[in-house]
Amino acid sequence: MASIIFAAIISIGLPLTALLYACSKKRYIPFVLGGLAFVVSQVLIRVPILKYLGEHSTAYSMFSAMQPVLFAIVIGLTAGIFEELARFIAMRFFMKQRDWQSGFLFGAGHGGIEAVLFLGSSAVFLLFSPTAIANSDTYFIGGIERFFAMLLHIGLSIIVLQGVVRKRFLYVVLAIMIHGIVDALVGILPLYVPKESSLLIVEVTLAVIAVAVFNYSLWIKRKGVLR
């Protein structure tokens, strides 16, 4: 039960706290735009396309089975392309507040809604369903993963915002590549790492990259690129 509560705090408590903070600072629009960028790019566009291909395309199924590494790279890049372009479009055409804090809240909204949909909703369901059965270790690890995923989304959002402010699309490409690499590694590492340690290695890899990207976003702030 403790691990499910932990997962709920991370995947719902943190996004809700960020939303309340955004409202108190009158920066709720960046937060909402971040959430919409994820929902539109992933939930409404990318995931349905991949689901359709998986159910109706023999070539797609054969590609995933016969070329798992290349498949993981392609799937990872599609995630990067869809999500980072959605960030760029939202920031470029709809977000007027373009300081560092707004970029932070945009990323919190983007990663926050992902956490709610992928983990938070099921964690809350289990908390209010005593008869439900859950693997507590899975929810504890899921909570840690969602924390670093949100941190990564915040860093990527600030990188994209830097590109918008400086009018350099190269930063969007950088965000796409980072995002694609992370997602690809999630699919590739389990193919070559012993099963008993693959999950730990995947999570550590995500954490290291997320912290590095977030530290870069802090460097951007210190340099005054985004104030």
C-alpha cells in the first residue's frame, strides 16, 4: 500500500502542486499548454497511429519482430518528433509568457498529464479499491520513473523554449534527438541486459539523462538566455 501511495503522490500530487503554483503566479496557461501538447501529440495522434499499424499492418509487425533494435530507434524518434514539435507549436504560436519559469511549468504540465494518465489514475483506483491486486514494487519503481520523466520533460521544454526565444530550430532538433535516444534506450537495453537487472539499468539511465538535461536548463537560466 505504501508504494501505491508513493506512486500517487508523485504522479498526481506533484502535477497538482505545480498547477496550483502556476495559478498562484498567473502562469497557468503554460502549464495547460504543456498538458495539451502531450495529449494532442501522443494520446490523439501518435498512439492511435501506432495502434492502427500494429493491428492492420503485417509489415509493421514483422519489422518489430525481426529488427527490434531498429524498431526501438524508430519508435523512439517518433515520440521525440511528435512531442517536441507539439511543444514548439504550442510555445511558438500560443504561449506569450516565454521566461524560464513558464518553460518549467510547461514541462511540468506536459510530464504531469503523462504521469496522471500512465500511473496516477491506476494508483488512485487501487487506493480506493481494497479488493484490487497490485504489484507494490511495480508502483514504487513507477513512481520513481515518473519523477525523472517529469524532470526530463521540464528540461526538454526549456530547450525548446530556448529555440523559440532565440529563433533557432536547431534546439528543437536537439530536444527531438534527446527524447528519441531516451525512448530508444528503454526498448534496446532490455534486449542486451540480463532480465533481473534490466529494469534497474533502464531506470538509472533515464535518471542520469533527466538530471543532465535539467542541469542544462539551469545553466540556461544562469546564463540569462531565459530569465
